[in-house]
Amino acid sequence: MIKLIRTTSDHPDFISLVRLLDADLAKRDGDEHSFYAQYNTIATLKHVVVAYDNSKAVGCGAVKEQAPGVMEVKRMYVLPENRKGGVATLILTELEHWAHELGYKKCVLETGKRQPEAIALYEKNGYRITPNYGQYIGVDNSVCFEKML
């Protein structure tokens, strides 16, 4: 059974999972990885969810304020051997509930065209593609989404 905890970015299991995420993204993004990496620091994330399967950390995600009333979903990752079991949806749903509890009305996020699994996850969970926002405007590899809470 999957157990979710709410924590912050200084949690050691979150840090370990993000290292695996960054290694995966470095392969997928190639030369563009350094551009994306600058926007994915975890030093000050206050709203992090870590998923456990029998006390083993298997996935994570976070939200941070992007604008008043808007949370941005960041650092979503599930271990390859735990994918396709609904873990990512559980994490995403918990992040949305947390954002709503804090009074936010919308979640936004950015993912890459080279991450078809992520795109499918967000579409399955009611996110819709929007024009690229912020630092992603004009970035061809980026796909941005939003969902009203």
C-alpha cells in the first residue's frame, strides 16, 4: 500500500529521488538540460510529497507559488519499477489538495516534449495544454499545462 507524507525539500528521501530525476532529465534533455536545471532548484520548497511503498521511497513531487492564487507543480518523479501503478496520480492529487487547502485556485506546470509519460499523466488527470508561461515562453521543447482546483 502506498503511503504519502507531506514534508519540505530538506527531506533526505526527496533529495535522493530528485537526484534520480535529474539524471533521467539530463539524458532526455541533452544540451538543453542546463537551461531547465536553473529553474529546478529544491533549496526552498515548502510543499513536498514523498510516496512510500512498504517504507521505501518510490516517488515525489512538489508545489511552489508561481503567482498569487497559482501553484506550480515541480519535481514529479516515480522510480521506473513503480510506474504504471498509480503512484504519480496519488502524488499529484495530494499536491492539488494541499494547494487547495492553502487557498490556491489553479496549478500550472511545465514538462518536456521528450517526456511522453509525463504528458500522458497530466492529461489523464485533467490538465490542459496552455501557452508556455514565464521562462518557458518561446522554448520549443516545453509543454505547459494548467488545471483549476
